[in-house]
Amino acid sequence: QIDDAVDEDVALQPRPPVVTIMGHVDHGKTSLLDALRGTDVVKGEAGGITQHIGAYQVTLKDKSKITFLDTPGHEAFTAMRARGADVTDIVVLVVAADDGLMPQTIEAINHTKAAGKPMIVAINKIDKHEANAQRVRERLLEHEVIVEQMGGDVQDVEVSALKKTGLDELIEKIQLQAELMELKANPDRAAEGSVLEAKLDKGRGPVATVLVTRGTLKVGDVFVVGAESGKVRALVDDKGRQLKQAEPSMPVEVLGISGTPSAGDQLQVVENEARAREVAEYRQGVLLQKRTTAAPA
Ligand code: GDP
């Protein structure tokens, strides 16, 4: 049984921030994610193969960590939110300095505001001749995003994902924002997490990328995820390393699931396999019922 009691303050430990990058198509979301990934001091150490598992975590020089969801775009963000799996702490809004505010930029601003998430503006492609960062700041003002230089409290930073400039500053701003938020979780409890993506792998069976939200997920843990159940056979990180456990804010591939869950499903560790099956069967029944009643006449 999941302990439903509110985690006591004393049990809460700081956890890394979870960051989503949003912005208009071609403004450099993917390039920025790749560039930020390159700041990881742990990279290459284990000889594992870098994998795109829906999220990655970088470890910085000071040993602090940041988790980036690497499915950029507002679709993933909104879809997760709609399913009650609101895992993002901070949104980085990418705006290309040559192109300025575009329809999807404005959509991203609206989504971020609706979700009540703090935003950091990364003015990208600053290396280009046509770049005009000041124009971006002015246009943002029209959408009530007031950056520091314009007298507001939204942090902004000029970057070039291509030339890899401004990345340290962007990271510092993310860390500063995270500090203000005092992000915490209790690592010493039965784990819970959100499924970011899931697939049926030919060799490995059902594989779900889970972002741990509370507790510590360990190999051997018995769990329910959506209408599926299982026992953690292996945990694999974004560097292809096999882990024994995953702490809050860490994204990991979970192996050992009875079937393939859906993005947005919640994973909960339960006390035994009988309980896990019972909950999964109940949920399968509910799902079936929903489908039957939702079917058109
Ligand atoms: P996304 O659609 O937002 O993910 O954008 P991409 O990361 O795919 O980038 C779109 C294009 O812009 C690609 O051709 C990138 O090489 C280019 N690009 C991205 N960042 C920069 C940058 O900082 N400077 C310049 N000059 N080009 C960039």
C-alpha cells in the first residue's frame, strides 16, 4: 500500500529541476537540447551509448543535476499535463533572434502561463548577422513576458546552440530559478513516477521511460503502471548504463513490465505482486468499461 500520508518536511530532500524546452519550429529546440547535453561532465565515462529515451539528466561541474525532457514542443507538454502528469518545473522558451516571435512561440507562452510554470527565455541564433535580441525582448513585452532588461522578472539569456555560447549562463539561470522554487521530494519512500514514453522493444519487451517523482525506484521493486504491473528487472539511464536505483527527477528506462503502458501513466511501487496484479486487473476492467460505454451506438 502506498503511504498516502503527506511526506514530512524533514524527509524532503532537494531534487533536480525538470526542464522542458519549447518554441517555434526551427528556432533551435533540438540543437539546444543537444548542446546542453554536451555540458554533462559524466558523459562518456561509462562507455555506454547515448540514447534518446525521452529525457536526459546532466551532471554539472558542481555535481548538481538538471533533467531535460527531450521531446521538445508544446504537444508533449500539453499531452502530459492533460493526463495529470505535470512533471515540468521550468520552461525554457527558445526564440530565434533572426526570426523573432512566431505563432508557436506565442502558443508556448500561453501554455506556459496556463500551466503556471516559470519561464526562462533563451534568445537563440545570436551568432547570425540578422540577429536582433532587443527586438525579441520588445515583442515579448507585447505578450506580457517582461524580461529583466525590460524591468521585469523573467530571466533571459542570449545563446547560440550552434556555436555553443551562452550555455553556462543558461544553466546558471535554470539553477537560480530552481533554487527559488525550493524543489524537494522524499527519496525514502515507495517510488512514484510518470511515464514519458513507452514502447515494445523486440529484444527487451515492454520498455517505459519513467521520470521518478517521489521515492527511489529500485531493481526488484514491484509496481503498477497504468493498467499494467511488473517487477523492475533493470533500470537503464540515458547513457545506456544499468542502474540499481533511480532518485527523484531522474529519468530511467524501466524493464520488467507486463505490457506497454501509455505516456502520462503513473507508476507506483506496491508491497507485493498479488497487490500489483489486483490493481492492474481492476484498472484493466475500468478501461474496458470506458471503451464499451464510449463506443458509438
Ligand atoms: P527545432 O525545430 O526548434 O528543434 O530546431 P533545430 O534545432 O532543428 O534547428 C533548426 C535549424 O536552425 C537547424 O538548421 C540548426 O542547425 C539551426 N540552428 C539552431 N541553432 C542555431 C544557432 O544558434 N545558430 C545558427 N546559426 N543556426 C542554428
